[in-house]
Amino acid sequence: VLSRHTPATNGTTTQVPTPVHRPRRLRISPAMRDLVRETRLTPAQLIAPIFVRHGHNLRNPIASMPGQYQMSPDQAAREARELAALGIRAVLLFGIPAHKDPCGSENADPAGIVPQAIQAIKAEVPGMVVISDMCFCEYTDHGHCGVLNTPTRDDFQPQLGEGYLLNDPTLALLAEASIVHARAGADIIAPSGMIDGMVAAIRSALDAAGLSHTAIMSYAAKYASGFYGPFRDAAESPPQFGDRSQYQMDPANAREALREVDLDVAEGADILMVKPALAYLDIIRQVRDRHTLPLAAYQVSGEYSMVKAAALQGWLDEQRIALEMLTAIRRAGADMIITYWAREAAEWLG
Ligand code: PBG
């Protein structure tokens, strides 16, 4: 029995130097590891996305995202209360409108789904930071993130100049809808459409409307990513033709992300965001090193669903993987993380 624990030396006398440096000393016990841990993860750093839709007492499971639901405003308020009890400080709202049209009109309706949900959450948990995702893709019948110059084509039309998504007309609509969401009580407007000039347009509109206290969290570097797949079912927002490559960034580019971020800083963003997170940790690090503003990272639907799916097969340990990913995103430099694991992670972190 003893021999099982005795190194087999075969009687040889090979001389090896005794290590001078022994990093393992600091890993010897859970307490020691906790003492030297460089990156901490706490519920206050997590932001929970909530999908809201019209109705009452609704909690519809989202098939592509096990454990996530579309909720009516009353249920969103209940969810916010439970999240607050777990130490979560902020929620990010996505609305599924009653009607879609070419201009995404419901986004600017004071009786629209997101303003209703904001009011319900604020009435239930006044201290919760409510962030409104500001984009048109859930609200337009074509599923693109603004207004189009052609309803059905994604072929390149030089005479259309900037492409099918019209930039500046979309800015005006973003500004108008942002005022509505801020008046309903949103603490932060989070424009997610990668429209040129969106931060400046929203900032000046909010200020002119007497809403200078409302902050802007900009999806500053948002990539055209396959990782958004499950979300498009959740938010019922897939583009009906083409894709988002004319406005979201090419995954191959890093310098361009810094340019995008620099522009949003200059335009007055209060919080920056990089999205997705896992495949873009290098971008998170570069933005962290370059700017002093708070930095958010969005661990998107695909990052969540691929782990959920594998865990459901018994192929990996969900809790361990989720906390490892979240810690890695923090280590890369994110101050806060938007994550579908917010609730579970807060429970796991105790
Ligand atoms: C809307 C928006 C999307 C996501 C956040 N805001 C969809 C998209 O850009 O296609 C994706 C979030 C996720 O995948 O979790 N523009």
C-alpha cells in the first residue's frame, strides 16, 4: 500500500535542482486561494436581461434559452424583486411589441410594452437600476435595427449610398423613443443598433427634454455575431432578409472596435459595452486599458444556450463553466456583465 504513494525511482539517483520558487504554496488550501484571488465576482456586477411582452401573469418559456422567459410587466416586477433580494442591482429590458410596422412605432409609444414594464418594475423595486435596450429590430416588421430604404432587398445598391439601413432617419427615431423610455423611468438608455452617431443623438435629445440625469450605456463595439441566434427567438426579432453586417462589426476587426469606442466616448457615453463577451475577451481588455469609463460586457444568448444544451446532455458542469466564464470576462476587464445567468449566478455565489 505504501508503495502506491512512494515515487518510483527505480533506484536511480538522478539529481534535479530543488525549486527555489514554489507558487503552489499559495494554492494549498481553499482559504489561501481565496486570500490571493485577483478577480472577484459579486451579484452587484451582474445585469439580468428581461424579455417583456403584453399581458398579465405571463411567463412563457423561451425554447432556445432554457430557464429564460418572456414575461408580462407584473411578472417582470416580481422577477425584479427576487433579483434585488439576491443582490442584483440592474435589469436590461427587451420589449416584444403588440404590433410591428416598418418604422417600429411602438418603441416610441408611452403606452408601449417597455414603458409599461419600466413603470411596473420601478413601482415594485424603486432602487433597481432599469436599463432600456434601445433598438428597433424587435419593433420593425422587417426585423432590421432602424428604417430601410427598401423593404425586401439585401443586394448592394450603389444608388442607395449608405446601404439599406438608413442611418440619419433612424437617429431621429432613436432619440424620440429614448425620451419616451427615460420619461417612463429608465435610468439608463442602452442603444444597441450600431447606428453612426446614436450616442450623440440620444444625449442631445435627452438633454433638450430635461433628462440630463438619464445615463447612456452604449453598445460601443457590437459584432455581427452568430452567438445572437437564440436571442432572435426570444425577442422575435430575426431580420426578414439579409443580415446585420452593414451595421454591426466584422468579427475579424479589433482596431475598428477601438475607433467605435472612441467615437462613443466623444459623443458622451457614460458606460461602454463590448458584445459578445467570450469570443471577444481581447477587445474587452483593449477597451479597458484605453478608457476610464465603466465597461460592461454582454455574455449573449449563444454563450448561455450552448452551455445549457451541453449541461442538459450531462457533458459539462453548468455551474462551474458559467462561473468560470463570468470570472474570465471580469478578468479581461469588464466592470459589469449582462448575463442570462445573473439570477442563478447570484444564487450560486450566495
Ligand atoms: C438588438 C439586440 C440583439 C441582442 C441584443 N440587442 C440582437 C441582434 O443584434 O441581433 C442580442 C443579445 C443576445 O444574443 O443575447 N439589436
